[in-house]
Amino acid sequence: MYTKSFIPTLNTFFDDFITKDVVNLGHEITKGFVNQSPAVNIIENDKHYYFKIAAPGLTKSNFNVELNKNILTISSSNNEKDKPVYLKEEFDYSNFKRSFTLPENKINSEKTSAEYKNGVLTISIAKLAKEEQKLSKLIEIK
């Protein structure tokens, strides 16, 4: 027999399952045992792809951004020894890795840039006209 307090929890679980992605749902269930990944906005126009990653509390030296063929990989590692003790910590983007597949032979790996400002990492990747794409490049963050 279920108690009345269990029914709303079960309903919330199913609502969350339908409306949230699996990563966030897993985080809700495990209460912080799963690392979070930062939110990403991807913008495309005629000449560029832009990736905007919301990762507050980091420095540009925490990020590694690599374009290998048509795969963009963004990762972060932060092994602070003097990390403060939090009473509650709802975001921690100090260790994550995300990869995105771009269209093959349509990106110019030589015309890329990245900037970390006000907690947002912005990566710009130029599109190719009909040139041959270079296979990989490490992107410096300004």
C-alpha cells in the first residue's frame, strides 16, 4: 500500500522523465553524484558556426578546445586544491567534456577563435567555401 506522500513524488518523477533530459534527471535522482555539463547554444549563419557555453566560475586556462576533422571537443578540468567547502553546490562545471559533430568538409579549421568572458566560452568556426579542410587544430582561448 502506498502512502499519500509517495503518489505526488511518483507523479513528479514521471513528469520529470518526460520534460527533462536524462542527464538532468540522473542528477536529480543521485543528488549531486553525477557531474553536470554546461548549457550550450549553437548558432549558424552564412559564414560561421558559434558555440556559446555557459560555464561560470572557471578561467580560460581550465578549458581545452580542440577541432579534430569535423569534431569539436570542449572539456574542462579544474583540480583546485583550495576549493571552498560549499554548504550547497548546484553547479560545478570544473570537470566536463562535450563533443559536437560539424558537417564534413564545410569548416575552415584555420579560421577559428575562442574567447572566455563573463562566464561564457564563445567559439567561432568559419565555414569553407569549397576549399579542402585541414584535419585538426588546437584552438587558443583569448
